[in-house]
Amino acid sequence: MSSPRRTSTRVLFLIAGLATLAYLPALRLPLISDDYIQIWLGRYYGPITRWPALLADPLYRCRFTSILLTHWTELALGISPLVINLSGLVLHILNCWLIFLLGCWRVVGWRASAAAAMCFAVFEGHQEAVVWYAALPELLVFACAVGCAICWTQWIQQGRPHPGFYAAALALYILALLSKESAVAIPALLLLISLIESVPLRR
């Protein structure tokens, strides 16, 4: 009989394989016009000396994480259509894994989260965010939002809440706000989780 850890590892590999299979043809796509704007933003705002100017920019400060990721990707791997397309696929796989990790919330459970992650991996209704590099903020805000929800549920479910999970949820929320404006909806999600768990509002 497989151990829970070995089973989880197999599920993670299966999810990654399904996502790769679904989006493998997209790795051959060329860059799209808006992708060049994203690359330019990474070059202009990415260096640490330009961060104050980025934070002062009323439009692009809500794209802080995607701009830094673009800058760091170019420094590490260079810029090419394959690197750009792989970036989207890797982030998509990460998001699928985070959906699976939502199974740590007892209300969801591991079976439901595994099924949801596999469906999310191959469902191409959200393909634009994966194959269009300029939509990088969508992938990042989703990752931060789900990660925040996971930390929040862990903080709630503990008999003696650990401040580390609360701090991690707060940090991920801030990163989400630096990824895209839609992150302002995250507190409503956390409130819904709290209401489902019957958490006293004072806590």
C-alpha cells in the first residue's frame, strides 16, 4: 500500500504531465506584440535602482511581481519565445499544484482537490493567461491568492493557531496586490472561508 506522501508525489507528477500535454503545442508560438511591452517593462523597471520609480507608477506598480519576474528571467535564461512560453507553462503547473494543496482544507479534501487540479490542468478556457506572456499578472495573482487561502485555512484549522501561517497569508496578500488589482477581492474569500469554518469574527 502506497504511503500518503508517495501518493501525493504521484498526483503532483500526474498534474504536471497533464498540464504539459495540454499546452505542449503552445511552446512553438512566437512572441505576441504585447509581449514586447512586458519585456521592455522588465528591462526598464526590473533593476533594483528603478523600484522606487516602479512603486510610484500608478499603473504598473500593480504589476510589480510580473515585471520583476520578467527581468530575472531574462538575466537567468535570456529572452526567447521558448523561454517565454515555458515561463507561462511552469506557472500554470505551479497553480495546478496549489489547487491540489487546497485539499489540506478539510472542507475540500484531497480527492476533490486532486480532481479539480487535474481538470484545471487540461481545461483550456483560461488558455490566454498561459500562452500570452503579457497576461503573466493573471498567473501570479492567482498563485498568490490560492497560496494565501491555503495559509489562511491552515491557520484556522490549528487548535493553537501558529502566527507563521497568518504572517504567510498576509505576505502573500501583499504580493497579490503587487501582481494585479483584482487581488482586492481576496479578503472576501478569506472571510468566506472563516464563515464556513464558523470562526468567531473577533479572532
